[in-house]
Amino acid sequence: MLGNPGPGSANLLPGVLTAKHEGVPVLVITSQHRLGIVYPSSPATFQGQDQLDLFRPAVKWGGPVFEWVRIPEVLQLAFREMWNGRPGPVHVELPAPVLYEEGDDEGVRVLAPGRYRGTGPQASNAQLDEAAAMLASAERPIVISGTGVDRAGANDALLEVVDLLGCPVLTTMAGRPTVPSDHPNYVFGFGPAGDQVRSESDLLLVVGSRMGNLDLPYDRYWGDPSGQRLIQIDVDPGNLGVTRPLTLGIVADARSALEGIATRLHATDLPARDGDDLTRYRALDEQARAAQAGPILDWQGPGIHPAHAAGVIGAVFGPEAVYTVDGGNTSLWAYNVLPATRPRSYHSILELGMLGTGIPSAIGAKLGAPEREVVCVTGDGAAGFNIMEMQSAARENLPITTIVFAEGSWTMEEPNELDLYGETFGTAQGEIRWDIVAQGLGCHGEYVERIEDLDGALQRSREHDGPSLVCLRTDHDANLAIPAEMLTRFFEVYSGPAKPATV
Amino acid sequence: MLGNPGPGSANLLPGVLTAKHEGVPVLVITSQHRLGIVYPSSPATFQGQDQLDLFRPAVKWGGPVFEWVRIPEVLQLAFREMWNGRPGPVHVELPAPVLYEEGDDEGVRVLAPGRYRGTGPQASNAQLDEAAAMLASAERPIVISGTGVDRAGANDALLEVVDLLGCPVLTTMAGRPTVPSDHPNYVFGFGPAGDQVRSESDLLLVVGSRMGNLDLPYDRYWGDPSGQRLIQIDVDPGNLGVTRPLTLGIVADARSALEGIATRLHATDLPARDGDDLTRYRALDEQARAAQAGPILDWQGPGIHPAHAAGVIGAVFGPEAVYTVDGGNTSLWAYNVLPATRPRSYHSILELGMLGTGIPSAIGAKLGAPEREVVCVTGDGAAGFNIMEMQSAARENLPITTIVFAEGSWTMEEPNELDLYGETFGTAQGEIRWDIVAQGLGCHGEYVERIEDLDGALQRSREHDGPSLVCLRTDHDANLAIPAEMLTRFFEVYSGPAKPATV
Amino acid sequence: MLGNPGPGSANLLPGVLTAKHEGVPVLVITSQHRLGIVYPSSPATFQGQDQLDLFRPAVKWGGPVFEWVRIPEVLQLAFREMWNGRPGPVHVELPAPVLYEEGDDEGVRVLAPGRYRGTGPQASNAQLDEAAAMLASAERPIVISGTGVDRAGANDALLEVVDLLGCPVLTTMAGRPTVPSDHPNYVFGFGPAGDQVRSESDLLLVVGSRMGNLDLPYDRYWGDPSGQRLIQIDVDPGNLGVTRPLTLGIVADARSALEGIATRLHATDLPARDGDDLTRYRALDEQARAAQAGPILDWQGPGIHPAHAAGVIGAVFGPEAVYTVDGGNTSLWAYNVLPATRPRSYHSILELGMLGTGIPSAIGAKLGAPEREVVCVTGDGAAGFNIMEMQSAARENLPITTIVFAEGSWTMEEPNELDLYGETFGTAQGEIRWDIVAQGLGCHGEYVERIEDLDGALQRSREHDGPSLVCLRTDHDANLAIPAEMLTRFFEVYSGPAKPATV
Amino acid sequence: MLGNPGPGSANLLPGVLTAKHEGVPVLVITSQHRLGIVYPSSPATFQGQDQLDLFRPAVKWGGPVFEWVRIPEVLQLAFREMWNGRPGPVHVELPAPVLYEEGDDEGVRVLAPGRYRGTGPQASNAQLDEAAAMLASAERPIVISGTGVDRAGANDALLEVVDLLGCPVLTTMAGRPTVPSDHPNYVFGFGPAGDQVRSESDLLLVVGSRMGNLDLPYDRYWGDPSGQRLIQIDVDPGNLGVTRPLTLGIVADARSALEGIATRLHATDLPARDGDDLTRYRALDEQARAAQAGPILDWQGPGIHPAHAAGVIGAVFGPEAVYTVDGGNTSLWAYNVLPATRPRSYHSILELGMLGTGIPSAIGAKLGAPEREVVCVTGDGAAGFNIMEMQSAARENLPITTIVFAEGSWTMEEPNELDLYGETFGTAQGEIRWDIVAQGLGCHGEYVERIEDLDGALQRSREHDGPSLVCLRTDHDANLAIPAEMLTRFFEVYSGPAKPATV
């Protein structure tokens, strides 16, 4: 990312902060005026802004380059810190005169990455032996897969361990795309089945996750830790044992560690597992999902239910597409319905909850994987933040499809307001014709008011040579009707574990 | 301004930073999660963000409210700092549990502003006497009016002093709307006439300005300070004598100070001034402007020259409208052509140079002065930042008119790139139909490709009951052709005073 | 203050922070390594420390000088901020290569203070008229004098206002030396008489004080604000109305404002005041002090009572000496007994409560006022922090007298510990022979175990040509026996106003 | 470390900052007033100090505890960060009401370290295999030992690798005590022999060092990196490849990694090494040291040469004592002469260069290893910073011996001043009788003016039951006469590599 002094840099901040929270490695380069008017700037300085100070809270590391010979060295510092532990954004400030200066670079050493930083942390023999032995001897081991598995490309290694153990596999909230939802050992983690899996387990292997608030890491959902052991593998020592007591914490790259464990399990005489537990868990899971899905399946309209729409989108684009998801309640439906559980297939901003990332993520995904179809599913509140990026897509002629679920409201805000005051404030957004906006920006636009028209609109969008936007008029009441259990759990993210009702 | 924890707060940052640079008093309230998961937040905390740290570089003062009984006291601290010296944004963080808590407010003192903070600084008798005596005895006094004059409502008092002295009056770059450009004593400050006025003066009275980089406060434009005296009146002691040596610095509210000086000048037997100097300055000014205007007036198209368009807009809306101006080169033309020199009539972001403020400023201006017509003139690059706010205007049914000068390029960036590399990178924006975008957002839209159609489009927009947008296809080459002298001066804002050519 | 990179700068911090809390104007200059190894420094940099970051929380303003031509400009910025509002420390960092660089200073402007900053804030005619009118018409006006009066040299002007009004005058806790305690209108502020004065008053004139926690600015000690008006004069707008509701807040230099008020009162036909109130207050004051002094006067030993010792010291050095006071309980006795109520006669660190300042303050006072006698009264805990500065005094041959009240304990910490746990932890210090230590450092030393030997020891110390130290063996039990009412009030500094006992 | 609000906390800063630079794990706990008057504090708050802000630049991590139930969790966060990568200080702020609050701790989980954090990073099999293979096949491998070796208790493992390879072993500047100077493979690193060893090597194994400025990591001293490979083992990924290009960077605990390498080397058929290189290097080393020692050995007085004194001290206390060293030139002599090259035997503050640490380090060393003799060798400038801690030693009856090299000057500052201005400023300190000071503080004191009296004084000090101090009158000229080559190298620490003289 690049920013000029003043506004260019200031406007980067929300995005950089999002990258920090989500653990995205980004190099932010800001330019700056000559040192004659900044560091320090007086009250009379035009755009006199201490950008190092400004970015400090939003990055892992930041520093200036005040002499051009230090450009390679400072960039090495920046990249070293970017990749140290959990990745994240780093900041380098380059005053314009340094940027434009010319000189003899004879003594300046430009090094390949391996010459100035180590590879990521590795698990030792001893650690892998211990982990494998614990898994082999556990009665009810389970595997919980976090988003770090996707980052490390450890998806296959993880499933190999699961297959070897014949045990249930869950994902964290953010780790959704790390396990195919049709995997025979998969259990959905945020319902009664997931709770039972965790609570009955005597050994949890958690990989690439901090077990954060969104995962509700409370005893009522995870069980009594005195009867459980926990192996946690993470690339960052700061993530170990933060919310659940550890038995064995391993700072390591997830892929090589899981491969090491799989190798050892292959060489171990593992106890036979009859699969009864897994069958029981999956039956319970099936039953809970069906109960939750009932009212949704029964929905007759007249408007469009967002879950139905997500179903159509998933059917059209299938499991091999990349999905970027944005918004409030819209993203909850999308999360539960879209078929995106392939590696690097699902992009959403869970930790910071930033809105407006759907379209930019779709552009980035398409640039990064031009051979894959890319679909953005977004609420209309979220769409408004960066709708202009559809013009970027048009300018670059990127064939992505954005579907705006346009019900005309900030629906996710409503339950709290209704609960507190019996009315809502400023949540109504009005009717926006996103398809017309998109046309003004040079994109193909479709407008859909009936669910039966959606498939056709999506097909036409797929076939368009360039970006398309479908404005889908979803139903406000349907969108508001989030299943009660899901809401309860979501509330506990903020409030902490609910007190058990007293008898 | 209000922000929820996480994205709501993060997205406020660029705007708050702009307010800090422009000296705009804003109270930013961010909410926050309960103290059980923030201060400190662990790596596992959802939206775990130290927002006090985050906002620190962007505000004058910030603090949390951790106990509800402190709400009035902390808000008093915030307002006191907001108005102390140059105004600016302040930040208060309110964790949700504190916000929702209920209690007995018997012992909690809620005070009117005058009970917890003083009025602004005042000039003493001695200071006003000295200033008036210096002005009365000066041979060639001049008055330079900054944006602080507009803020203080001191416009009339300033012109009264000018009339009493019969001296030239200039404005700073940001102070443009503080003096009507048809005032008989007005001289344009950024051309040869302005330079001569300043350089020949033996006494400068500068009010409400820091004489910042944009005002090119260098000897070559302001004269030799050894032969000049300088009276500076400013509400902030930090702004005094920053770039030009002071003779008398007065920390005071501009209005009461100027009124005090005027009262004293009325009571003084002022020397007769024949007006020859002023005549000479204004003749030079006239001549320089004509020379600069020549190529613009001669422009025959085929495209639309932005200066011509600004002329039509000014003719339609007249000097009593409020103009908000946004963009790069577009804003330079608008600055020079629009007739906005009434108090609080012209809003632009000069100091930080933030883009995207034109439409939001128009909305704010209309809400603040519903009886006035409000017009936004914006470049197309700038328009893209906050075009969604046209939907806010539609939702609130605010009759504002936005004219987008759509030439399809980041033109202001081009000269530097062409100069350095002989080509441009990423400055082309493509053709956007802003009028269609606006229609999608619920506004009236007009599309104009010929200058002769502009008047009609503007008239229809004025008559529309709600927001309108005119997409005006301006000419790229015309927009690029900024007069050479203006460019030279602009370059010196960044580079400092150019070295005089050696003989 | 000057610090080299690394330790030299790090060691400045506690002192700079003290200056910030106490409002002392100090320029801190730190040197720094070349920019090739700092800004940024890598983990491999020797003394690689971002000192701007380090000092930021401890100063009002800080900035580097990265180009030698900016030295005057940056120092102007620093001095402008140092004196803006309440004074305080500012920081300038000077990398060694910039410090050592040589160049042509032709274009570099070095200005006298009046050319680059304004004078302090002044009260306007209107403000002074209003204040004088309020005072003239008040029934029971009172004057409360803070430490700002001493700083502004406004002591005489304040007493002139008091004399004109014939009203009681109190001091704040820190403002003790601003009013001679033998002034006929003086009432001690922190006992029943002071409470009654404030509570019965219909108009308080507070000058140069923030009415901070140490002044117990609570209704129970200051009265019901609905029946009172408050005029506050302060040099810093941030200090106005912080703890007590204002009627008239004036941002002004205390001296010129008080002189302006006095001038107006002289010109006013003030109502006759019979003095009955003042007589009543002073009688109550006298009675309360006598009651408090009883147990102290009755003390028979065998050890030395610190109050008795302070009495002897005061008798020997008299009211014209400068007293610097340091420590815990020792400083409470000294505060109440020493006769230092002349301008700039009493130096203590009340706001931050920093220990170890007594001896350095004595050195500073002697250097600043070589014609006055300077005496340091310090507890033994406090003495240990900077005892080495006695060697500085010896090296510079400065005739100051330090009296260490050596009872061998951190007595002020004891009551809290005894109250909570029934025992003390680590408060015993052991017997130190401070006189021998001082001899090792090149000073004259005296050791006193009986009160009757103190006078002689002090006389010999006064006559010594160089620094002296008297090690005075005070009694621990006597020191511990702080009067109950004083303790109660002190507790409320931390805890806020005590709840009134319910009937 | 513990600090009360205000001064107690402020005074911790220089020490905490030193711990940060030196990588010392320290938990700093500061107390704080109730939240009713801080966070935020108004200008009226007694000791109103944002201590989190204040400590931020001095610690690795800091946070408050605002609810008592979070005490264990926040302490876990603090300890996790303290030990993450390079250790360092962390800060926890505990407001007094939280500290004193009582409650039911049933739901509060207090965990053993292994339950909330991982063990340090480990090397993987693959990494150890690669390192061992590189070492086995190298022609001229060398081992360079940094202070991290001592921290990790890896001294024996390091020497085992050296013995297996039969190669030279050097230490970094800070790593001095990690290799006994009488080891047959040891070569002194900061002279011509060390330079030759490094430059001729084709494979460097650097352990526990960042190769910082003090190690002069420049090609002229380390050789051409294009012909060298570099294996670096460090516990912190941020330390890898900072100044010298890596071939293999391993983030690992030094001890387990070196043991792993040694195991692999044992199992390898290592090529025979004839030892000629080593013999050549050691001969050169011997010769260079002798040349440097010549003028020192020839010194005849009349004063005491500090190197001679260090020799006597070393002879008396021997290689098994713990030495703490403090000061400027004094510490250079001590560094080169004292026999302290056993694990954890030598404590000095090299990175930040903090002064005054000698006596506190001696106290800490004695408390940590009561069975060992502890000797502090300090210059007189350094001694003055914390001489009061001799009283702490007396109070605790700790038998340590401090020898102050008292030449009465800040000698290390003199060469620069003489070089620049031909004179010195404020470097003379005067004659202090440190032995008498120590007696006043309750210690045994000795005064020595002739080298032949030193042995006796030291013997009497050793036998004293409690702390002793020897005031040793060293010769100023002898102290000033640092060997030229050492000075040249020291200069390059600051200035970077000197340019080679042109022919």
C-alpha cells in the first residue's frame, strides 16, 4: 500500500488497522515532505503530519528512511517484523527527497529474503514425539482447525491427522474454509453437537487458532479443563494458552508440524476406534441443523429470504469459487449456507468486523487467482463503504460478480435498539438501486425482486466480460429473524459466558 | 461523531485527522466493550482495540469514562480542550456498560459552558492601544486576513479597520472568503501585486492566520523583515511568530480585538492617505490577472474549460450561495473563479489537502444554514471518495447541487510524473457517469457535454426538491493547463523558497 | 538539561517528569547518534533508542533537529510551547553530526523572544471591570492565593486587593509562601477556620491555582456552590473551572490582572467592612491551631520532636532565607512550622510528590539567589535519593545547609500498613550517619542527638565556607504522631470526600 | 519491581529502560489511584499520571488491571510477552482499589507457567541436520559465542561443538564470560587475530548474538560475505540476519540446538584438522596482546595503573567469583584483565551503557548466588549514581566488596572534548573519600593510595561480615591512556566503518 503525505496516508489507516487485526502481511509505504518542514512540523506546515506517530497503533513495526543508503536495510527490518510471529502490516516512511535521490549503490547490499531473515518457527523432534504420543493414547481426541491452517497451506496435513485418528474435526469461527463441510468427520462447532464433542474430549488438538471470543472459549461450551488435555500449535508464541489452559504448546509452522505428527502416527499402532462417538455427534449435529433450518425452509415470502438467495448463489458458483463475504446479518446467512470450504476460498473480516471489505477482497482474490471464479456477497450497508471499487474492477476489466442483498436497513443493529428502547434509530437506509449505480460505474447490472429470477441474473453476470453487480431485493423481516441460539451465542462474545440459570 | 468499537471507530480516523489539521471543533465519542476484555485486550479479544491509543495522534485530547458518574466531568475536560487555543477534535471513549448503566445522579453536577471554562482570550487595553498607535503612525500599513477572521465572525470589524486606514487588504490562501473580492481595497495576494503590497509595507497587521507554507511566507514574497513591523492577532499562542518575525503578538479573539482597534482608530486623528499606492497596486493586480486569464478566455474547446464552467456556476448561484470545493486542479479553478467571498461561504480543505470532503461539507452546510443555497464543485477523483453521501442527502431530502468536473483523470498528479519520467502511471480513471450513479442513489442527475447546456442543467437541479448531481464532461488538456506562475508558487510550498537565479 | 544518547537521557526522565507536573519551564536537550543507526534503530544498534518516543509522555512538546539550519526554528518552537499556558519541560533532540556540523549561517534567523512569541495572556478591560464590580458588591468576598501568584510576582498586587477589600486571605496547599503568615488578614486554609471562611463567602477570588485534590475542593470544605460566585484567574485556560463551578474565568497573567483589579477598586467607593467576620475567623483559627499544637508542645522526649527541630531551624535562619523541603512526614512538620512565607522562599514538590528534590533545589536556589541563605530540610528517606549532590555543592563551593531528620524509617508509609496488616514491611532504614557521608563527599558535617545542640550545629554550619550537613536524630514516635485532623484530610486527597456520618 | 503512583513509578524508568535494552526479564508493577481521579486525570489531579503511557516506550508490553478477577489473566499476558523472543521488562498497573479488593476467587483460574505459555522455540530435525552438515563439510569453520549462550546455559554445549570441530572460538563483546579465556581454542575477537579468524573462515556459527555495533560487524573486520556462509542461532527471530547476511537462520533455544548439533557431529565422520590455522591465529593473538600490554606493564607510577589494580583484584578473588563492572575507562581495563569467564560470572551493561549498575548488580548477584564471592569494580563517576545501595547491602548484611577506582574524573569523556576543543568541560570530579561515605552508610571502608596496599585491603574486605568498599586512588593519566587500536575500534561503533585510506 502506498500513500502520499497527508490524505493519501490518512485514508490508509482503517485498512491498515484491519490488516493488523486480521493478521495480513502488508507493507505500507508513505511518502513525506522534506525534513526541512516535517520532523518536527510547525503549526504553519502544510500537511505537517507525524505519520510515524499516526501509524504506530495500526502496525506491527514502523520506521522512516532518512538516508537513501538505508532503504534496503530498513525494508529488511520491516519485512522481518512483518513475518515475525503472526503476520501483519508494517510501515515505512520515505520522504520525497530520499525517494528521488540518486547515488552510487556499490556498497549497498540488497539481499534475498533467506539472507536476512529465518524461516518460520519449527517444531522439534521432541515436541512432535510428545504430541503424537498424546494423540495416539487419547480416548476421545478431537481436532480443531483455525484460520492459520489455511494460511500455512496445512489443510491436507490436518485432514490426514484427522483420518488417522478417525476423530471428529471442528473449525473455529474464522477457520470455516479449512475443512470441507462434507468431510465425514466434520461436526459444526457452534451448536449442541460441537459443544458435546469438545466437552467429552480428553485431548484437543487446536491448530492455527487463538480460541478467541468468537469461539466462545468458555467451560460451558468447551468442557471442564481439569479433565482435558490441550495441544496447541501456533506460529506465534503470544497466541498460546490465551483462553484455554495448555498441556503442550508448540510454536511452529502448522504445516510442517502436522506433517511431522502424521508421519509419527503412521508409524504408530493406533488403537481401533469404532466410530460410535462420531456417528452420535454427527447425528446430533444433523438434528440441530435441521431444527434451525426449519423456519427458514418454511419461509414463503412474499419477499426473498437471504438464506434462500445464498443457496442459489452457492448452487450457481459451486464449491470451487472464491467467496468474499461482507456485512451484518447477510454475512451470517452466507457463512452458514455458501459452500466455500476449500482452501483460500472464503474471505471475511471476522476479528475487527470491518465493513466494506467484500468488493476489495473480491478484486484482490481475482488478481491473486485469476483462474478461479470470484463472487462477493454483501449486505447493502456494507456495500456502500467501497462501492466505488466496482469502478476499479471495471477499469481493470476484472470479471467478478457482486451480489448486494438490498433490504434497505442496518438490520444487525436493530435487535439491540429494539430491546433497549422499543424502536430503532437511523437504521433505515432507503431504497438504493445498486445495479444502476454499478452501470454508472461501467459495470453490468441486474436487478432481482423475485427469487426465481436470481439464477438467470447470476448466469448473465458470470458470462459478462467484466464486473457485474446484482441488486437483490431481500426481505427485511426474513433477514432479521436470526435463529435464537445463534443470537444467544453471539451475545456471549461481548458479554462473556452467561451465568447458568439457578434451579 | 460516534463510532462503535472496531470498524465504526477505525473509519472515523481520516475525518478526525482532517478536523485536527483544519482546526474544526469535533467531539468524537467511541463506544467500547466491557473492561473484562479490553484495557488490556489479549490476542484473543474480538475487536480488541486500544482506541485511546489509536486516536491519540488524531485529536487534541482524549480520555475514557470508566465510571458513569464521571461523564459530565470528562465531557467538561473534553470541551475545555476542544476550545482551548485553536479548536480541534477531542475524543471520549465510553465502554458500553458505562453507557447503559443507570444510577442516582443527585451528586453529579452538569454545568453550563460558562461554569466550567473561560471565554476565549482577550486583548488588554495596553495591547490594543499599542496596536492602534502603530497602525496610525505607519506609512504603508496593510491588513492580511486569515481564516480565523471568518471563524470569529470578525469580517465586518476587519473591513472597518481597512476602511479607516484606507490601506490594501489581502487574504491568505485559506482566508479567501473573508474579504469580498469586489472590495475597493482588495488586492489578490498570490501574484505580483500582492508581493509588492507586502514588500513595500512598513507595517503588516495579520489576523487569524499562521502564515503557513501555502502563504509562501518567504522574504522574496513578503519583503525584508528588517524594514517591516508585524502585528499578529491569533486565538492560539502557538501560532504567533512561527514563520515571520513579530513586533507585537496578541493572543486574542479576533473580533473583539479588531473592534477594539477600530474604536481606537476612530478616536485618532489619522493622517490623510492619498490612495495613490492602492491605485497603483490594484492596477498591477488587474494587469496580472488579465495576462493570466488571456489563454483561458481564448479557449475555444472543443471540450469544456473548467474555468468557464466555474464561471457559469458562479453566475447561476451568485455570491450569496455556500460553495464547497473539492479536488485537485478543479479546486484551483474554482478557487479563482467562484464568487464566494461572503462570510462562511466557501469550504475547502486546504491544510491537509484531504479529498472527498466536498459532498459531506455541502450536507453539513445545508443542515447548518438551511436558508442558503449550497453548491458542491468537485473533481471526479475527489468525488469518488464519498459519493455515497449523495444517498445520505437523498435520504434526508436535502436540496444541494453537486457538479462533478469529470475529465477522467487524476490531473494534478500528472505534471510531476511527466516531469520525472515522461509518462504517467495510473492517473487515467475511465469514463464514469456520475449522473447515473446519483440516480441509482435516489438523486436527480444531469449529464452535460457542452458548456451551453450547463446553465439549463443547473437551473433544473436548483428546482429539484432534493439533491441533484451534474456530471460535467470537462476537458483534460484545459484542466492540465494551470498558469505557470501559479505552478511555480505551488512548487515552493513543498520545496521552500526557490533560489534566485544568479546573474 | 542535557543528556547524551542512552543513559544520559534515560536518567533525565524522572526529573523531567517532575518538572512537567510542577509546571517548571525546562529545555531538555538530548544528543543522539547519527541517522545511519537510529530512526530507526535495528536490534543491533548500540544505544539504539527512540528518545523522542521516550520523552513524549514527560514533556509538553518535543522534536528533533535533523538539519542544522533548523536549530533556531526548532528552539523557537520549543520555547513557544514551553511558555504556552502553564509552563513545563520541552525536549529537543540533536544528533551529534548535526551538533558538530559547520556551515554558513547567513540565511539563518536568530530572533529575540519577543520576535517569535507573544507575551502571556492579558485580561481585557471588560473582564477587569466585571471582576472589580463583583468584588466591590460582594458581602463576604475572600481571596485564595495559589502558587501561580508567586510565579507571576503578583504577591504585592494580591495583598493590595486583600487590603482594599479588608477580607480574609487564604492560600492553597502549594501556595503557602505567597502570603506571609503574620499578615493580619491571613487565615490558615486547612482547618475549621478556613472551611468556615470559604463556606460563608458569597464570592471567592482564586488566583493562580487549579484548586486541586490537595486543596480538597469538595462542598464539605468549600461550601454550597449555588450560593457562591467564583472568579478564577489563571495563565492557562485548561486550569479554569476544573473542580469548582466558575462565574467568571479569566485567562491572564496574575500580576497585571490583579493590578488592574486593584486600580479599579481604588477608584470605587467600597462599602465599609466592620471586620467582625475576620476577627471571628482568626479567633477560630487561633483556637484550632492551639488545640493541634498542644500535644506537640507538651512533648518531653527523650528524643527530638521534628516540629521542635523545625522551630529551631526557623529561628536560626529566619523568614528571609530560602527553604527547600523534602520527604514524607518531615515535610509536613516543616510545612507547618518553618517561617518561609516570602516570595520564592519555599520549594517543595507537592503535585507529583517526588522525593529527593530538596538538595538539588537548594543548589538551584543558591545559584539563582546567591545573596540569600539557603536551607534544606529533608527526611532521611528522601535524603538518600540525591545525597551525591552534596558533592556537587562541595565541588562548586556552595554554602548551603542541609538538615537530615534521621529517624531511620519511611514513616509516612507506616500508618497505611499498620492499618491494613497490623505490621510494617521494609519501612525500617537503619541508622545512617549522614554527617559522615557528607564528610566523605567534602562537606562540613554535624551530628546532633539532643535538641539543645541543634542551634550550635546550625550556627557552625552557617559559618562554614561551603556546604554543610546536619544529621539530626529525630524521634520516630514523635514523627509518626501526625494530628488526626491532618491525616483525615490527607486521606480525602486520595479517596475523595468522605461520606458524612449518618445520624 | 514495584512503584507507587507518581515518584515511585517515575524513578523506575531508567532501570526498566536498561532492562529493555539488555534483555532482562522484569515484571514492573505500578500502583495507581482510583479510577475516579485518573484515566483520565484532570489538571487538578494529585499525582495524576498516565503511567501506562509513561512506561510504554520502556517495556515490551504493558497493561492495567481494572477488575480484580483479571489479575491472573493479565499477569499471564505479561509473563507470556516477557518471555516471548528476547526477554525484557513488562508492566502491569494495579490501581489501589483493585489491589485491596476482596472477592470470591472460585471462578478465577491461576495456572502454572506451562499451562499458559509454550516453551521457547526449538530447532527442528531438518534445521539441525543442515547445520551439522554445513559445519562438518566446512574448511575453516569458526564459532562465535554471544551473551545468549550464557543466558541459555549453553556454555558446555558450545564448547563441545568447538572441541568436535577443533576450530577457533571467539566471543562477542558482550559474550566475554561465555568462553574461558584459557580455553585452547579461544582467540580474542577484537584485535588483528580475531579479524583474521573471521575473514578467513568459510563458515561462521554465531550463537546468541545480534552481531551488533559493538561487535563491529563490518566487512573490514568480518571479511567478504560472498565467500562465507553464516549459521545464526537465536531465540528471537528479530535478531536474525540484522547486520550480516545469513545462510541458515535458526530460531531456537541455544542449548538444545547446540546439543542437537553436537549429537549429529558425534555421529559424523569429521575430517581431520591439523590445527595449523589455530596455532597461527593464537600466535598472532599472543603477539598483539603483548604489544598492547607493553606500555601498561612498563608503567612505573607514581600513581596506580587501573590495569595493575584489576590484576590484583583478579588474583585475590580468582575465576570463580562473580564480577560486576561499571564505569567508563575503568570498565575497559576490567574487561580485559579480570579473570571472569565462567558462566554467569560477569555483569556489565554494554548495550545501553547505563552507569551506576555495578553495586545493584552485585547485590542481585549475591542474593541470587549466595555461595559465590561477589566483587564490584567501578569507576568513581559510575559509583556516584547508586552509592546509596551500599546502605541496602549493609541493611541486608550482604558481604560484597566494591572497589571504586577513584581518579576524580569523567575520563572517558575527555578524549572527544580534547580533540574538538583542546580542553575539557566539567569532567573533573574532585576528591571523594568513598571509604568514608561507605562508613557513614554502615559498611567497612578501606582507603588505598599505593598498589602494594591493595591486596591487604581486599583481604580485610573479604573477611568482613557485611559489605565493604575500597576507595582506590588510581592514576588519571594511566586511565586516560587507552591503547590506540582499542580507541579506533570504539570510534567505529558510533561512526560506522572507517573509510580505507586511499593510496
